Amino acid sequence: MTETKRRSILERIVGKPLPWLAWTWAALAVIWIVLAIVDPSGFHTFMAITWSVLAIVQLSAAYYARKQELRRAPTAEADTAAH
């Protein structure tokens, strides 16, 4: 099976999530949370919530992609051994 057929629909549309990028989003979310605590305003609170949600989505996508990659690894070795 080719690489294109193994990728999920989400990976085809968005691409493979990168763990370092997901952690960067999480760091930005933490910065906004700190700003919302230090200088409470509607904007800081909104940005803290928004970046937190986006960071959670990014981290979840990276975790899911890694889990899928680990699940595919044994089958890829079996496919190459059979040919």
C-alpha cells in the first residue's frame, strides 16, 4: 500500500501535525494565560481561551498522528517481509 493510501483524510487536507509546532502553540497559550492573570481584560481572556483551545487541538492531533504511526509500523514491516 502506498503512503497516500495510508494517510487519513485529515492528514491529506491539513498535513502531518508537527510536535514542536504543537508545543509552540501551547507555550503561546501559557503566555496569554499569564497576561490574562496579570492584566485582566476581555481581550487577554479571549486570547487565552482561544490559544488554549487551539493548543489542545494541536497537541491532540500530534498525539493521534503519533499513535497512528506507531500502529502502522508493525504492519509496514510485515508488508516488506512478505514481498
